Amino acid sequence: MPIRRVSKSNTTTNHINKGIGGGNTIVKRVTLGRPVKRVNADNGNLVNLNDVDAYAAEDGDVLVWSDETENWVAQKLLDKQIINGGQY
């Protein structure tokens, strides 16, 4: 049984008879998802994320992962990082 493809821009119908290798292509099921009706955009604040503690963030802070609290914490101190500047 050929696959039928209907174009929405015009009312033409194309039949596809041969698949890869010259054999017939058999499609058992085609499932389409439901369209998203409305998406609400967030204001983009980091403090709205569950695992970010940035309420007391100051100018120059960076987010650093804390194993103790299992959160990203805003701080200036980088005491556990290894920074490799390369060779010059």
C-alpha cells in the first residue's frame, strides 16, 4: 500500500510507492503531539530557580555549587576552583 502525502498549501496528493532499496515502506502508526496553546514567559530571575541561592547577590558575584546545601550560591570567593592560565 503506498504512502499518501497531502499538501496543505494546495490540494495535490502524492503517492510514494518505493522506499529505500526499492522495497515498499510500511508505516504502522503516525502519532502527532498536541500543539502548545499558550506559553507563559518567566521574568528570568535566578532567584526563581529552586537550586539557586542568589537573594543576597552583589556586584561581581559568581554562582558556585555548594555540596553542603546542594544549591548554587552567589559569592565572590573562589576557594575550591583550579584556574589554569596556560603557558606563555
